[in-house]
Amino acid sequence: MREAMEHSLKPYKTLLRKFEGMSPIFSRKQKNRQPLKTKSTNTRGTDNPHLWGEEIKDGVVYNVYLRKVKYFNSVTAPPSNTTRNPISRTNTDPQLLSYSTTASLSGEEYSGIQWETRREYVIKSATLERLVEELTQAMNHMDSSFINIFLNTYQSFTSTEKILNLLIQRYTLASDRHSGSKSRSMKKGTKLLIRKSVQSVLTMWLDENPSDFREPPNYPCLTTLMEFAKNTMLNKELTERCRRKIERWKNEDEITDSDSVCSGSSMNSSADSQFTFSIVEEVDNMMNPREFHQMEEDYIAEQLTYMDATLFRQVVIPHCLGTLWSKRDKEDSIASTVKATVEQFNKVSYLVISTILGDPTLKASLRAKIITKWIHIAQECRNLKNFSSLKAILSGLQANCIHRLRRTWTAVPKDSVVIFEELSEIFSHENNHEAWREILMKEGTAKFVDKSSTIRSRTMRRKSLKKELSSIVHGTIPYLGTFLTDLMMIHSAYPDDILQNGYINFEKKRKEFELLAQIRLLQKAAQNYHIHSDKDFQKWMDGVKIYTDEQSYHLSCIIEPLSPKTPSHKKSQFSFGGTWRRRSAIFHWSSSGSSTSSEDGVSVSSSDSPAPGLMRMSRSSSCSSLSIELSSISSSSSLTPLSPRYLSPTSCAIKVSMENNSDQGNIYKSILVNHEEHTPAVIATALCKYQKDEEPISSYELVQLLPDDEEMVIPDKCNVFYAINQSAPDLTFELRKKQSPSEKRPVLKKRNSRIKLLIKKKSSTS
Amino acid sequence: MAAGGTGSAKSFNFKVVLLGEGAVGKTSVVLRYVENKFNEKHISTLQASFLTKKLNIGGKRVNLAIWDTAGQERFHALGPIYYRDSNGAILVYDITDEDSFQKVKNWVKELRKMLGNDIALCIAGNKIDLEKERHVPVADAESYAASVGAKHFHTTAKLNKGIEEMFLDLSKRMIERQSEDTHKSTTTSRSNRTKTVTIVDDEPEQPSGGGCCGSS
């Protein structure tokens, strides 16, 4: 327990430092004391306060830290009636614990005191009511840190309405007219202070997190706030602000009724007016409707970046919290701003897949050109520090249906493959995304791409030289996924209520806010993009047909069937995060094409570095392995010369036998399949030959029998001619009755035991 | 070849992925399992793309790298990057949520399609502490699991039940598979006839009809 706490101390260090800088109380003391240094004479040799223990008081559990404070000169003691601020602040008198001298404590002078040990109180957990009280006290002390944490995380444990009511309650309690016992015990000055701070909190809340109040169609919380500001607080400014917000939102929400994206929409227009790129003229000359190959790579990257930046800036920070984001809501309203960024991400991945697979008749070299283009778009995204689309494009390129297109990949120029590898390394899972986190640190809020970054390689630099001159200040769009996972981890790892007594674990909120604050900084940075959006691009994007996973895999298999000996995943060209070139691979995967062995290719080279890079695959050189694969393909296809069974380029003869007919010997019928016939037509012909033409076609399936007792079921609506695996020595088929779905299940498993989708275009051998 | 093989002093390195819808408790399951680790290291850094666990099964050392995609479930295209090259998968659903079970079925379908039988599967019905709110019948889940060659476990991260057993079973099966594969590759079995290939096409999409004979 203690150890865990020590670990969690680090964040506080920063927090505490902030408090020292901000707390007016503290600075007052400093004035008294002359130069006061909190530099370490600590026993631990650092200025870390160390945990002394816990203290529970009035609904709050504090962690108490001890800190030694050193004085340079004789100083005046602080007034002994210093109000104790329990949030997280140094407590002096009467809680000074020890002195280096034995000086008397009686006088106002602590002459000769070298240092003192002070207690610092940090809220560990507290009841909701107490947290709201602390909120207003923090306001008094200008402790924006506490307020920020609270306002950005409260949604994980309560609602806007509840907090609003508690604040209103606190204000009312402190009003002069209030006659409650608690109220009477308060001094007039205290009351005034409380009322003032409640107003400030409310104002700050509305300013910083306006989306909390955006509850169309009636905006109940904002209305309550407005009424309260108008009637009780008599705060005209706040009233007016509420009114204007309601008015504006009402307008906006009516227009974009179905649009789930909230707030920040005013930014779009301002971004539009700021555009500095002059792509427009060039764009206007292009043909309409635009085609993928007609668009410049940097233009596409810019357009994607514009979309991403807009969505990212609109992300409502608390929506990223594990509690909110992970909610399995059936309605879309929860965390809608985060969802919007994810949807865009998915859209880009699908776009990559669609453009590559869209035309299955394309030559491998032309398809490779599309892949190459996407690699370069990804690189442009990298230059624009748009890590969201960068990762989306890389994911698209690594999707099963693209990943397995070996022949196409071999046609991708080597230097592009190298760029692809290097870009993929950014998201390598190695060392828990170390590379990505490092980049984010270095470049996140910096205005330029970090040229010295270890990740940036010579190839990238070379390519970016061209852009150097036009290198304009960029923002950053992070890949949000790692943040979401980190937040989920915190959410799952820490209890919300440690003592099971209803106290909110505020320590957890602090940890969550650390990450949220990073996102917020990046959001600010994302305002630095000056890209003009082109509606035509959006139109083009929306117009591209998107395939489902099934569809794209099917297309992929039509484009490039695999050799029957090698299940698709075995010869992975791309390993995790695309890290290809390893320094110290722990796992060694054999690149031999042997069929069933995958795990046996595993070797352990290092025993003492367990976690990081455990799963890295060894691959000495991508290019050489690609060529190995190429040769294996060509050798397998050379085994099957174009045989006479292909009667013409548009038709071929196949042998079809009937299931359960084997007792009559190997009877088969020859059927001519032409290039326009789909599965039902072929089955119909076959049934006819077996004089079973009265049977329903749909209850039969056509199965190609392959060497080594393997089979391939021809899909129901497939073009048979192109689906045939002509690498088989004999085009033999079996017509069999379909199994009912219930019977199918157990078989499914075995069937899939080796997935070899062997549909091959006849053209590939011709 | 190498350590997965038949050597005597061997250790196994397995990659296990956790898949399932958001909020089914994937992370809690892993954290529970590797708990001894998480207090000091993982949690304090708050960053863990995967967690590790070392096991000793019958004298064999097993290192598990457990990958959790929590929070990134909606990033659709990431699936393959996570599960590619994994030896085992744990598919988690929430017994109180039928949709999450459906999601598990989808994952099974995809994994079997892409990885065939090379991956050992476990299906975890999580949150059995909420038995009263169960929406996925035990019988359904178990028979489904059996039909796809996966083992079904009833787990609760909250009460720490079923999790240890699940990982142990999965590890054993991954060891078996690896040993089997090694064996197979040396004896090149050429037997059962049931190996077929199927193209699962929910919505078959016919690419540009006939006549697409572009040469390559």
C-alpha cells in the first residue's frame, strides 16, 4: 500500500509546486519570511514531501505529506490565525512539527530557525458535498488546479445538475438572509467570500466547459443557472452570458439537428477565413467529379487534416474519461464528440481499403501505385503532425485484405516500403508505444515537426526537404486511442470509492486529469492549422463506396489468391506496429513456407527482457523476404501451366461429381464454365447433367477439390470462372447438399482450419 | 525449430489478445490476473499496451504477453493489427448484455477466418457476480463455445473467480498446439477430408461481372 502511494507521489509534486505558486496565502507568508526556499534539506535528498499518513476530517480523507522548509534569514512567524486550507497546502502554525533550533515558540519571531517541517494536505477522497465546498475554497485561493480537475472529471461521478444545485445551495446558505444554524455560525466576511467564490466558480465553469450545459432542446441546467444569476446573485453579466448561449445553441441545434457534434462549431468559420494555403486555383482546374489518382498527395493529406483538426478541437475533454467513453450506450449521445473522431478514423481506413480494392481487374503494378500513393499521403500526414489520419491510413494498409496482397506489395517501390515501415514504427507497440509517446512529448505542442526526432529517418527528411520552404506552423492531431486506453486503465485499476463509504476517490480524478490536460493542450495546438477546406473533397470521400470486411476480403481473394500451402497470416509481411527491422528480436519467426508450423518457429533469444518487444518479429530485411515470397509464388504457379482445360480465355471445362455418389465409382460430368457465369448458373447446369434439375439450386453448393484433401467452397453468388483455383492439377468439383446452419457449426471450425482462399483469376497465369 | 519445439528445457512465449466490446470488463480481468504486477509498475506509469505474466506449467516456463484493447474497441481497423500473430485470444462478454455476446461471435468468426485453428480461443462470460441480471443463458453460451472449439469460462473480476483457471487452460492449450504443430510439421499428416475452405460472405459482393481479364 505504502509503496503504491510513494509511486503516486510524483504527480503531487507538480501539483504542490503549482499550489505554492498560486496560493495567495502562501505568497503572503513568503513576504513575511523573506526569501523562503523550499529546496531540499529533506532527509531523502529531494524536495519530495514524504507521506506521513492519512487524516480524516469532516467527510474528507487527506494524505498528509511532510515537507521541510528551509529559511535563509530570521523570519517573522506567520500570524497564528492563518486559516487552514485543507485542500493541499502547507499548514503552518500551530502544526509546525519540528525545528532545528530550540527557539521558543512563544514570540512572533522565530529567530534562528533554519527550517521547519510542515504538513501538506492533499485530498485523497471526499464526499461530494465536501468536494463542492473545496471547489469554492479553491477559488478563493486561486487554485485553478483543483477546479480544473474537478470540472473536467466530475461527470464520472455525478451530474451537472447535482453540482449546480450544490453550488446554488452553498450560495444560499451564505446569504445574509439565511437563517439556518450553519449559516448563523458564519461570519459576515466569510459569507461574502463564499458568495463571491460561488459566482466565480459558476462563471469559470460556463467559460471552460460550456458543453456541460448544452442539453437540447430545453437546456435545463443553463436555464436554472440563468434564473439564479438573474434573481439571486443579481449578476447581470452572467445572466446575459447564459441567455446568449441558450440563444446561440438553440439556433445551431435546430440547424444541425441530427448532427451530434456539439460546441466549438464557431471555430470552423474562423478557421476558414484564416486559410493560407493556395490550393484552390489548382483545384478548380481539376476535373469534377474528382478521382483519387487525380488528387495530389499533399492535398489529400491536408484535407484529411482539416477534417481531423475540426473534429479533434470539438472533442469535449471529459468525454474521454474511461467511465464515459466506455459506456455501452445504445444511443449515440454519450461521448459523441469522441465517437466522431473515431468514426472519421474508421472512414479513412475504409477509404484506403476501398481505393485499393475497388477495381479488382487492376494490374498489380497499378494497384501498387495506389498503395504507394497512400504511403505518401501518410507521410504528408506525418509532416502535418496529423497522427490520427496517419494511423488510420497505416491501419488500412495493414488490414487483412490489403496486407495479404503480396504480389501487389512486391510492386511497391522499395523506398516507399521503407517509408511505410518507418511510419509504422511510430505506432510500434514496443515499450508500450514508447516511440509514439516520445513524439507526442517532443512535438505535441511544438509548432514544427521535430527534425531531430530519432524516428524521423533520412528518407523522411529527404522527402520533407521539398516541403521545408513551405513549412508552415502546424498544430498536432494525436491518435486518441492511446489516451483512451490509458484512461480506461486508470478507470479499471483504481476504485471509485476506496473505503466503500461513498467518498469519491479524488486521487483517481487527479490521475485522470493529468491525461485530460495533455489532450487539452493538444487541442489548443490543433488550432494552429491553417488549411482551407474543399467541399469537393468531402464530396469525393462520401462518394467512395465502402466495403464491409467480408466484402473487402472477398475482393482481396479475387485479386490475389494465396498459395494453398500458406495460410495468409503465416507469412506476415508486417508485424505489430509495422516494426520490421529489429535490433533484438525475442521472437523469431521462421520464414519458411511450411504449412502447419507457425509456433514452432518461435525462439527465445533473450530471457531477461520480458515485456517490451516480446512479440517482435525478426525480419532482417523486408525486401529480401518479399522477394522470397515472390519466388515462392511464382514457383507454385509455374507448376500449373495453362492446361488445355482452358478452352479459351473466357471459358474452361471443369469436372463435377456428385456428393455421396462415390459408391458408383468416380463418376463426373464435364461442364463448360464461361467467364460470365455465376455460381447458381453453374450449379443449375451440373444438376441438370445429373438429372436433378428439379431440385432447388440454393440447397446445393459447389466445392472445388484441391490437392492434399483440401477443398474450397465457391461462394453462392460468385463468378465461378474467376473463383476457380487453377493451380490445382485437375479442375475437379463436387456438388453437395448444403448443411443446415445448426449442422454447420462444428464443421466450420475444421473448415477454417486452413483458410486458403484460392480464387484466382485465370488471367494471372496467362 | 527453436524453442517452441521439443527441447526439454524450453520456455514458451505466447501472445494473448483480449477482445470484446467496451465495458465488458476486459481490463479488470487482466488486471486481476496480473495483479501482483500492477500495483507497483503498470499502474504507476499508467501506461500499458500489454501486461505480462509468467507461469510454470508442469515444469514448462510460460510467458504470457496479454494485450488489451480497452478503450480502442471502436477503432475498427485496428483488430487485425492486434490479433495477428497471437497464439491465444480471450473473448470477453458481459453476461448481462446480449449484444456483447453477439460481438464475441463476430470476433470468433473473424479470428477463425483469418487465423484458422492456429489460435486457441477462450470465451469468458464476465460479471457473474451479477447473475441476477443475466441475459445470456449459460446453455447458449456454452454450446456456442463448444461449437467453435473454444472453451467457455464463467468469470468475475470483481470476486476474482474463474480467471486464473481460464488463463491456465488457455496456456495449456497453446502449449499443446505448439507441440502438435511441431510434430505435424515433421510427419506431414495427410489425412482427414474435412478440411475445407469456406468464404463467409454475408453480403456477397460481385466485382464487376465478367470480362475482367486484365493481365498482370
